[in-house]
Amino acid sequence: MLFKSSIAAGLIAAASAAPTTTTTSASSSSSPFGAYSYPQEPSVNSASVASVASFAGIPASEIPGADVPVAPIVSSQVTGTTSHGPYSGTPTTTGAVTTTALGSEIPVLPPNPKETGYVPNGLLHDPQPVPYQPAGGLGTNGTEPVYRVQSDFDYESILLGLYQEWIELDLFHNILATFSEAEFTAAGLTPSDRFLIEFMADQEAGHATLLSNLLGGPGGATPQCTYNYPFTTVHEAFDFTQKLTRFGESGVWGFQAHLDSREVAQLLDQSIATEARQQMIFRQFAGLFPMPVWFETGIPQSWAWTLLAPYISSCPSNSKRLAWQNFPALTVLNQPNSARINATQGGLNETAGFGPAAPSSDPPAGQGCVGNNVTGFDCSAGVSQNRSIALSYPGRKVYLEWENPGKAVGPNNSYVTSTSAQAPQFVLWVSQLNATYSPLMNITSMDGMNYGMTIQPDVSTYEGDPAINGTMFIALTDANITYTAFNLSGVNPHVAAGPFLYQAG
């Protein structure tokens, strides 16, 4: 029986020209994680094959693929149990990894003339390379794919993605370890739901393996870190996780189309499609409508890193450092509380813990929607919960607080927040296909913090689709320059603070 399986993920190590097994040395005295290495040589799990053959009732030799070696997954190589909590040490290295900067910002230029000439009239305009395939496309000329990063932009983008996958792997396991089965049951979740969380953690192990291999294996990848989470209840955990998976997904949508390696972008898309499903599931677990938007938005890498960094306590000494910027922190003081029957009635500071993805805190008895069991006013875990009272609305006053630059954040407090912007004047709302500005008003400063207010805009992507909805992003800028989904990263030199995850729906 002839069987041939060619899996891109299994070809990455060979394409990267990395040795099958590489060990990056790290002294156990300087890091509790030990050396970061993982086997890249595919192997056959004979016990698993025997189990499959026994269940099928036929010899393994008759089952296609049973004798095909499988690539192993990455292990964090942690000695004992991963710890959680804030970092209290002193950083030995600070700041993002850098080289010579050729300018202060990317200029806004007119369209490339080559991209405005094609006439989409239903006809073919050029000879076809083969029957049934129109001319054009990238990576369609028969060249063998090379599954590895091809530039500094590729490397730093995928490295950021790996940091995200590692925290998700830990977070999903941590939720299961932190809360009892009784607490899950009280939140409306079953043993099957707990298994779904465990399965999603397994998915993250696969994603971490894929991205590690795309980075060239142990020599180019980075190990798992320790983390600090802001939740204390099951509902808070789910709200935090739907926010964390939101910026994990949106961070990839923001850069994947810009990657030099189309092969890497292809595999990344196939992993982030699963990430999108995870975000939807955690919204369902949090009692939110699973997908209240028509389009998912993309954000720049520095936005994603700013959102992620506060939740990473420390990393091993052999971790790879990132090039992306950490902006000063922005907070919505009257963030809608999705755990309330009326999300906007709670007043100020109804979030738990800290950071730009801080979850909605559990409200006082009688004011919460978890377990309310009234149609339209219930936010218990469910496939779909249609809230009669919107979480936010156009015209709502949104009160803001933001820090000055120069604060130590992220792994080992080794990154420093910065901005090249002038004083902020606008609030940038990024959701779906839209980038919308509203004026920043009533700006004051007190005790080293800054305060202001804006009005939630009333804009739509298309008729019937309010642009500002779902778990979305806001930032403060010094100008209201027009940017769109594809060139949004151009706004970074004008970001004074943020982003923050605004709970619009």
C-alpha cells in the first residue's frame, strides 16, 4: 500500500537548515527553566500506532500513514510547575532590540500606479501559465516553498506571535488548575466545557511548535515565560481570556499580509483561524454574543506587544528580545462591565486586576447578569446571549486615564514605555475595517497621571453594521491622519498612549 504525506509543518526544520536537535545552553543557576531545546526529528509513536490498529481491528501495516514519522511538539522544558505572579527582580537588560533607524516615521505616499491599472471586467487580460489558472499571484510559479522567516520584519513578527502562543498555552492550563469543578458548574459550564479548554491548550502547543520551527528551531525561537494574571473568579478569567485572544488574533491580522515570506503567512493564517474560534468560544463562556461584528480588525505589532507585555512577569535569560515599541498605558475609567445587567451603570473602575485587558469585575449580588435566567438580561455561559441593553452606545462619555512614558514593563521589567508623539488631541477607535477619530477633551494632569474624556462615535462599516462593537481597540494620538486597515502601523509615531481594549459589545 502506497501512502505519502507531505506536511508543511514537518518540512520546516529541513528548510531552515537547522540541525535536527540543537541545544541552546543556559545555566540552571541563572534560570529555573533549564536549557531551551526540543527534538525536531520526527518519530513513530509505536504505542499509539498499536492502539489505533487494535481499535481498527486490522494490522498497522494496512492503515495508511501509520508508519509515517510525526514531528514532535515544543515543550517549555520547565523544571517543576510554572509559577505565576509579578516580577520583583532587577532587569539586566532594558529596551527593545534595535539597530540603525533610517527615519522617524514612514511617510504617507500616494498609491503605487501599478496597482491602479488592472481592469476588473470579468475578462482575462494576460496569457494563462497553465490551463484553468489565470496569470498573476505570488508563489505560483512552481518554486518549492521555503517555510522560514525571510527578513527582520518576518522574524520579529513571528517571534511576537510565539510570545502570544506561549501565554495562551499557560493561561488555558492555569484556568483549569485555578478553579474547581464546582466553580465551573456555578458559572454554567460542564465537564465537556472543561475538556474544550484543555483541547484548546493542546492547540496552543501545536501553534507554539509551528512558530518555533518557522523561526528556525531552538536557535531562533524563544522559550515559555512566567505570567501574572488579573482574575480571581471564573467569569473574570473568561473575560480576560476573550480579550487576550482578541489581541492575539488581531495582532496577526495586522501583519500577516506584510510578511516577506508568503509560505509563513500561509501557515500563520491556518493557525490564526483556530485562534479566532478560541476567542469566540471564550466570549460564549463569558456570556457575550459570540461574534457581534461583520469583520475582525487588525492592529500593528507594537499595539499587540503593548497589550501583551504587562502580563509577562519574567522570561529566562536565553529568551529572544523583541524590537516592537511599548506605548504608555491607557485605561478607560468607566469601562462597560459585561457582568452587569446594565453594563454602563457601574460607574468607574469596575475592572479586576490591572492592565489594558483587565476583565470586568463581578458586580454586587442582584446587579449581575451571570445566572440571571431572564431572556435578554442573562450573561451566563451559552452558545449565544442576546443582551437587551447594549454594553456601550454612540454618544456615551468615555473617561480616560493614561501614563507618561518611561515606565518599566514586560518580562523582567526590561522594556520601557515610550512615545514620539506630541501631546494627545484625539482618540483613535480601531474596529472592523474602520479607523475613526474623536476629539480628546477636558485634558488634565495630576500626581503624574493624565486624564481626559471623549464621546463614543456613531459610525458604521456598512449600513446595519455599527463599526464600534465587540472587544475593540482605542489609542490616543496627536493627529487625525487617515489610515486604513493595510497601513495602520503608520500611526505609531503619533500614538501618545494605548492601546486599550474597549468593551463595546
